[in-house]
Amino acid sequence: MSARLRVNPIMCEAHGLCAELLPELIRLDDWGYPIIDSPDVPPELLRLARKAADACPTLALLLEEGRE
Amino acid sequence: MEARTPVSALLTGPQGLPRLLSGLSETGATMTLADHARVHGVLPRTSPRELIEAVHRSGLRGRGGADFPTAVKLQAVAQRSRGGAVLVVNGSETEPASAKDRLLLTRLPHLVLDGAVLAAGAVGAGEVIVKVGEGARGSLQALDGALSVRADPVPIRVVAGPEGYVAGEESAVVQLLNAGVPKPTFVPPRAFERGYRGRPTLIQNPETLAQIALVARYGDRWYRELGTDADPGSALVTISGAVAAPGVYELAFGTPMTDLLSAAGGSTEPLQALLVGGYFGTWVDTSRAFGLRLAREDLRSVGCSLGSGVLIALGESACGLHESARVIAYLASQSAGQCGPCVYGLRAISDAFGALADGVANERERERVRRWTTEVRGRGACHHPDGAARFVDSALAVFGGEIDWHRRQRCTALPAELPVGNREPRRATAATARRAFRR
């Protein structure tokens, strides 16, 4: 099963929780908005990725699971 | 402009050029329905399948900037339509240096509307909406006049929306129609899946539709008589800058870039670079640009695309850095203000680039611009940051060598006044922008 991270940039308000919870995949730009260099989530990080998506205060971080 | 096609030979298309611009009056008048019928004949009846297949064989690609195969787009909407699809003619033309859509809508509205009716039939759309910018008075007037004398099988209405660079982006057009807000939305769903009122929506550029009107009449073989195998047909190109006769020209694909400039009266001074594809486009220095043809493969080889068909010639008396700084400032100001990376990123890029052009920034600033243009790409809801980043990268590649020189002495180049904004008087805009950059 594949999982991909995406940000809805309109919803994102640069709270930055995602980068704290998932620094392996998410870093912040100079203004605090997330940069995802590679959107594919390896299986061992899936749990953390779900946590990060759930924690996003504006629901801007999307974890798309099980899609091709 | 050219000999009228006799009625007996209606289905023989014009030989050579012009095609789209056949019969264009030299007085600037809108072509009447009667003249339109004399030049191109009446609208042919084609089955949806026949038309989509003919468009497929013609190799026609969208002329709004995305360069996407038109038949694929038609097919995608036709498949989902079930009679409920909508066709939107996207006549926003928010690219400040483009004038082709306005030319078509003001002077040849019947050709565009023919294409709209054909495309609507092909995808099973029950409604056509023509969207233009509210400043495009000529287009609005010509469309009203044209619609009042036509008897079309599908209802067609005109919607005028606010101007602004991103207001012409597909999802922004859909949101304008749905909610009165001319701003892009987060996609998917894309318009062809769920657009106007949640229905499958085909969004096409006026030139693309005008080309469809010709393909339906004269066939895909005729269409391919001009151009190259990979890029068949003709295109409208808006040529401006340091040329003697700036304007919209219809040219065959495969035409050498130097012939494009000749078509516009030739250059008025030695040129240093061409901007290809408008403000989401790419600067190409003349040593490379003069060897190119108007063809995707040639343009791709130097990292650019035709975009919406804009070509700007920059003379040697102008300063590429300052001209680019003005354009970047304009693009930054045109962010819809929704996505952080676009709002803050483009503003920072613009400030830093302006400082580089003014000779008050060092190599570190240049490295920051480079990092930011990499970082903002793909991080907006629409492609505004991507297009702006591409423009900036090409400006650094072509004019970057002059940054050092600017740091050492005052730049004495003359303003070339690339247009920024559709509605402001050009002179005032240029003066304002220069003040902003000469701190």
C-alpha cells in the first residue's frame, strides 16, 4: 500500500506542527510553510505521518493512502 | 486582406496564411455574420465523434498556455458529460503582453462562437459561458452584437470578471462562475471532473476554439498542410517590444524566430534577448533564440514553451535586469494571496531581485533568490509560483552576468516598458515601478 503526503496550500497557515512531528519528510521554508521534498511515505513512517496529518490545526496536511 | 472564398468552394480551406485571420478587416471593424459566412461558409454538421476524431488527427493543442492536446480534453469531458457538461470559453487573457484573444473576440467573434458551438456539441454541453475580463469592452460589445444575430443550438451567455493575472487560471474561472471569487482553488477535482456547478466543464481558449471551427470545416488534412509533423497548423503570436510593427500575427509552426520578428516589421535596434511565452515564460539570449523555430521541440531545447503565444523583443538599449525586476514585482503583486509560499516567496524573490538589479545586493542575495525559486515551485494551489520562478531563473541565466556591473556603476539603460497590468496606462506604470526600484 502506498501513501503520499500533500499540502493544501490554501488551508495551510504555517503552524509548523507537521515539521515537528515528521522532520524526516517535512521541513519548513523561511516563512514557516512546509516543504515536502519527497511525498512518498515509507511504511516505517506511516504511523508518524498519520499523526502529523491528524495534528494539523487547519487540516491542510493530507495523507493520501492506498492510492496508486 | 485576402480574396474571399467563393461560395461554391466553401469547404476548400484557405491556402497558406492567413487562416484564422482570413478576411480580417483593415479598418478594425468586427466581421459581420454575413461576411463570416462568405469567408468560411456555414457551420458544418458533424457528429461529436467525428469532430473529436478530426481534432485528434489534426494534432491541435490548447492555445491558452498549457499546450495540452485538445482532443484529449474534449474526450475527457465527453466521457463524463451525460448531457450535463458546460463549455467555458476562457477569454480572460490576463497576460499583459498578449492581445490575440481580444483580437479574435473583438474582430472575429463568429469564428470563436462557431468553435464554441462545435465543441459544446462534441462534448454534450448544454450551456456555453464566455468569460472575459471586465476591462475588455471591445470584446464584450462584439460578443453581444454577434450573439444577437446568431441562432445557436445551445444557449450562450457572456460573463465579465475582475482582471488580474491569476484570474484567467482554470480553477479561478470556475470559482468566479460558482462563487463570484476569481481565485484558484485546490485541485483536484479539476474542471473537467467537477467544474461549474459541479458539472464536467470544458474550458477552452478562444484561439483553440477558432482553430476547431476551421478543422471542422476544412478537415484535419488541410490543418496539417501548414506547420511541422510534431506541431501542425498555425498559431497567433503577439509580438511586441523593440519591433517596428508590434501586434498579433498568424504564423505557421516551424517558422524561424527571425521570420517572426520580420513579420512584426523587424527589430528597431540590435536585440539582446527574446522573452518567449509571456511572463510565465523564458528569456532566451539572441545568440540562441535566432536559431530557433516556432516549434515545441526547438523551444523545449532552450527550456521554454510558446505559452499563450507571446514574444517580446528586448533591445540592447534596455536593461534586462531592470525590466525583469519590474515584471517580477508585477507577478508578486498578482498573487491571489491564498498560499503562503506564493505570497511570501514571490515578494521576497522580487525584493531581492530588485536589489540585485539596483546593484545594492551581493552574491548571497543571488543565492537566496536561486534557493527560493527552487523552493516555491509546485507549492501553490495554481501554477503562479512555478511560472514566476521559471521567469526569474531565466532572467538570472541570461542577465545574471550584469549584476556585478550594476554593483559597480549606475545603469544608464533606457526603459523598455514591458507592459505590467492590462488596464493601467503603460507610461504611468513604468514610472511607478522604476521609482520603487531606484531606492
